[in-house]
Amino acid sequence: MTFRTKHNWAALLAWPLMACLPLACSSSSSSDTNSNTELSSDQAALSAIVSLPHKDVCDPAALKPGQLRCHAKVRVGANGSIQSFATPSGFGPADLVSAYQVAAGGGTGKTIAIVDAMDDPNAEADLATYRAQYGLAPCTTANGCFRKVNESGAASPLPAPDVGWASEIALDLDMASAICPECKILLVEASQPTIADLGTAVNTAVALGATVVSNSYGGGESSSDPTFDQQYFSHPGVALFASSGDSGFGVEYPAASAGVISVGGTSLTHSTNARGWAESAWGGAGSGCSAVTAKPSYQTDTGCARKSIADLSAVADPNTGVAVYDTYGQPGWVVFGGTSVASPVVASIFAKTGNGAKTGAFVWQNPGDFFDVTSGSNGSCGSYLCTGGPGYDGPTGWGTPNAAAMTAGGPSSPPTTSLALWLRADVGTSGSTNGSPVSSWLDQSGNGLNATMATASRQPVLATGALNGKPVVRFNGAQSLVLSRVLSPTRFSVFVVGKNSMPTETFSMIMGPGGSSANNQLRWENGSQALLVGTGNNLPIVTANTGNTRAYHALSARYDGATMTVYRDGNAVSSSPTSFSTTGTWDLFQIGAWYSTYFMQGDVAEILFYTSALSETDRGTANGYLRSKYALP
């Protein structure tokens, strides 16, 4: 089940389809074949995961009233004792940064705060062993990288030691190191595993300069949670993360807090797909609908009247667990799982990519920044709240981090596979000064699909520095550019960065048709809608409420042969499945006009047109590239 974010948008999409180019047709067919192959390889890889025995690190039976427990699980042998390894077993730093596309560098000056209860006397020594094993630079008290304090922020006295919580601490420190070895680490130890002590530790972490705060613990919801939210989990400018739980479908606090980004869990394994990894919802991840916390305004799913958990996810399955070094009551190298893995992994990625000030709204408004997890379940609730599927679902949220798409500065280029047309106002325009006519706009894809106009009165102009210092091609309502040949894919993805300047409530044509496909159009319909029209070719018609079209934004659409989806700044705003045979193609021939009748009044900074329905990963990369380049939301 897919839920789409409901932004107000104004852009009318109507697309032209024409005779099939050999390149376009072969690319589309190849893309479909590749997608099916990748899906098959992912299913095979996930089904090959072996179920291995494991147990809770913090024993639920040992909890006293009012206490919370850590969400770590540890691999055990057949006799139930913790399984030890002479050398690391489980995923290490290289695996995790590969799976989530984390680039080297970027963490300097950032601080990852780890909040746990009780003390791990061996925390710094075990951390040193882990980092040395994987060739990571030392992180010590002496060099200023590591700091351990009590919940009041003092170096002493520290809480009493506890074997279970010490394991949680070792896990959290190692995951922060794996993702962001350049980041500083602040460990704040609460005196007791209660919400009052742990919440106080969160406040201390923020006061001591944390960039992000990871919380890998939880307990049942209560009517006091809104009060706790205000006391402990309201820190604008510092992203707070909380693991969703490790007992399957069900809601825990503070994951249900209005002030945190809740982190679910996945099973992660190698695959032969382009990413190299496959994920499914882990059966132990917590998820569901809060009974207490009000629905955040940014959450747009319709099956939960209050806060939905989780927001996003990362590896958590102990069957696909991570290597950790832990010697306080433990044998050394062990394998851990649980959403206790996922929370520090995700928190560290946010810190490293420059997103340490973000809230849950960032996740819901930028789904293209995450790898969609579309399979698996953690219960039998009968809805998306416990079942993985395309788009949002409870166990995995919007998916797992794609750090390349999240990185501040973003990807430096878009995906190039099946890229048939690439027009950018900063390269390839015939005019180079402000106000100069644009008689030709050269295609940067390498396919020679150039856009030209010989008639001077029909030529748009270049407006330099119009969009956050970047140029745009400006159309005045009577101008257009014609492509050197017709582009006619049967499936496509298109991205347009620009804005509608039409002063009245009428449509402003972005791309128009050629040949006899009169109704194929992509256009801003008015000040708050976009329309994609495919009549005459047996293709869907989609009207999307996109919000203010008279402000710069990235308008995009994706058609996979069955469903047309429209996006604003990477967020889906409308989707329409076909209910008839899709026998036609989209025909694209003009920029800024529908024949010589209807024109665009507005700006275009960049156009990317692909002759395939991009994967969520590639769509996220393309959106991240545009969002970063033009400083879009």
C-alpha cells in the first residue's frame, strides 16, 4: 500500500508522445528487464537469510515498574550462551557505508550523542579495539574525540555498571564510529533506566553541544507522554532519534514522541542489484499507531489518526547483524541486532550528511532520500502499519538512508542510464548574458536532442542569477523551443526545475506535443495545480494539487506503464493507475508551447527526461542533485 504526501501544488501536466526512437524504445525495454532481474535477485537474497538464535541484551523480565529497556539483541549459541568470535563476524564499517552509500569525510565538527542508562566501565577501551580493528582513527578522551559524562554532565560520579546496558553502550559507540569516524562521540549515562533519568540525559546531551542524539531504548506509552515530550524531547535544531522496539508490531515510547524521528528495522543482505544490497522489514521491529501522541502535520498516511511509527529504518535483524566489541561481562567480538543498531546508524548518517537539525518532517517530505523497503512484515495487523510495501509503511517508514541523496551539497550529477534529454540553463544556451535571446539550448545528455528556435520573436531569454544565483531560461507567454526530433517513450521519468509566472488562473505549457498527439502535455494548470494529459494515446490523466507553482520548485512525473505519479520537490502529490490498455507512447517535441497556440509564461532552469521509470534510488539521486544544486526545499 502506498500513501502519498498531500501538499498543495499548482502545476498542470500534459505530455506529448511521438514516434519511437530506437534509443528510447530499447532503453525502456532494457530498464524493465533490469528491474525484473533486480527484483528477482533481491527476493532470492532475502529468502536465503538463515535464522539464527539470539536473545535480548536487556532482560524484559528484570525490569522494575517505571523502567525502560534497551533494544539490543545478541547472537547466542545452541546452549543459549552468548556466541563469541575470535575475529569480527557480522557487518563492519565497510559494509554499512556501502549499504547506505555513505561517503568518506563530512563529520568533522559534528558530535553524535549516545544516551543510555547505567555505566559501561570498558566503554573507551572497547571502542579503541573496535576502531583499531577496522583502521579507524583513535577516538579517545585524551584527543578530545570521546567524552563520557553522567546525566548531569559531570565526569563523575558515574552510574553503577550494568552488563546489559554496557552491551547497549558498546553497540551504540561502535555504530557511531562505523558511520562517522570523524565525528566526536558524547556518551551520556543516565543514573537509572527511567524516563526521568534518560530524559534528563537527553537534555544534557543537547546542552553539551550534540549535533544529533540517539536513544536506543523504550517502554510502554502513557498519558504523561505529552508532558515528557515538552520536558525532554523538544529540542529544535538538534535531531533526536529513538529506536522503535524489538518485539514486533506495537508502539513504544519515546519512539512515539512528537519530538523524535522514530527508527524501525530491516533485514539487510548482499544482492546482485545495482545497489549491491537488498532489504526487507525485520519481523522484530516495532511499529504501529500511537494511542497518545497527536498526528504530526507532516505525516500524511490515512490509516492512523495519531502518530505513525516508524519514520525510517536501518539494519536491525540479528540474523544479518553487526560486529561489536564488548568485554564488560561479554566475551569480546559478538554479533548484535535490534533497532538499537538502527538508531545510532541513522543518527550518525544525519550528522555526517549535514542534516543534524532536521525533524521527522524532513523524512516525510523527502522520500527520495531513502531506499524504499517494499517487503517483509512484523505482525498481522492487516495494514501497512505492520507490512512492508512501496512508499510508507510502519516497520520501515519511508525506507533506509541513502546518504548520497541526503548529503548537504547532494549528488554532483544525476543518473545517466536512460537519460535521453538534459537541458540546463547554466550550460549550452546560445545566450550568455542577462536578457540575451536563447535561439538554441544544447542537450547535455549526449543524444543531440537540441532545442532551437530560428524566429527571433519566438526566442526566450536568459535570466542570470534568477534562482539562488543560477540562471534560468525565461519564456514570456509567446515563445518556445523545438526539439531536433520527437521523443516517444512508452515509459518515462521527467524532472523540471522552474516556476509558473502566468498572472491569471490559466495553464502555462512546460512541454508540448508534435504529430497528431494533440493532448499529450505537461503544464502548470494554474497557481496551484499541475496536469499530465495522455488522452489520445490510452495513457493516464493526472491532475496534481502541487501547491504554489509561482515559486521555484522541482516538478517531476514518473510513468511505469501502469501508474502515473506526480511529485513536487521529490514528494509524491498524486498518483493515477491506468484502467485501460496502454497502447500508446508519450510524444515530446516542444519546450514552452502546445503547437503554436498555448505557451508558457515562466522560468525553466533544468530539464531531465528519462526513457524509463526510474527506480526509487535513481529518482532520489536525481531529486537530490536538483535540490542541492538549486537550494530547493
